[in-house]
Amino acid sequence: MKKLIFSLACLCLLSIGSAQNSVNLFIDELKSDDSSIAFTFPGWLLRFGINQAIDDDIEYEKGYEDIVDGIKKLRILNTKNLKHKRLQNLSYAISNFKEKDGFEDYARIRDNGKNVIVLVKEDNMRIKNLLVMIEGDKDFLIFNMKTDMDLQQLKDAKLSFNKGRIKD
């Protein structure tokens, strides 16, 4: 009996550890398409690269350094297949991200035929995930950043999608 309970407990722990959120499942399904390309970068590599670029006097919008310090992992996907079944009903996918993973709208921008959607997942005024989706005429791009940054840092950053937002 003890072995059975121990086995069930181990099975439960394994299933919890291997559970993926709906955003990662969405990316995984899109990346299986031949016209898609996906990358995953650890946060330390991004911080190193941005710090090198900043050291080389490349100018970034104010606030990038603070945000980069909070990135733990970045997944990027680009697909040219806009007819993929997952992209045909993007609003359903977004509502799924909100319902299952706790994402909230942060910004929506339309510019020159491109739609940019920014969603955040926060916990105690800290952003745990930042999701940016860009829907263009010929491709779809998604950035999924696992983060640990203060919400105020994102609001204070001089990023393009913050322009014109009302400050709390």
C-alpha cells in the first residue's frame, strides 16, 4: 500500500513539473510548422548581450536596462503561415491565455497594417510574464518573456507601447 501511495505521489509531482502553460503550448504547436522558426534564450545571455551593446554606445530607449535585468527566459517565434489553424482565431487564444494563465491586457496598438498585443501576468505588483504578439501582413511574431520585474519599472520605461498611456 505504501508503494502505491508513493508511486501516485511521484506521478503527481512529475505531472505538475512537466505541465506547460497555454502560451508555451501555443508556441510549440506553431513551431511545428515548416514556415516557423523559434528560439529560446536564457536571461543571463540576454543581459550579457544587451550590456555589451550598451557598452558599445548603442542607444536604446530609456528603461531597457531595467527591464532586461528582470528577464529570466525569452521565447521567440516567427511564422509566415498566417493560415495556421491556431492563428485563424487569435482572439480565442488570447482569451485562453487570460483564463488559464492569468494574463491581462497591457497594450494594443495598430500601426501600418500591424497589430501589436501586449499581455502581462503579474503577482504582487511584479510582472512574471510579458507576452508580445505582432501580427503583420506576411508574418506573425511572438515574444514570451518569463520575468521578475516590478510593474512600475515597465510603466516608467520609455517604451513605444507606453507612449500615451495614462499613468496610475
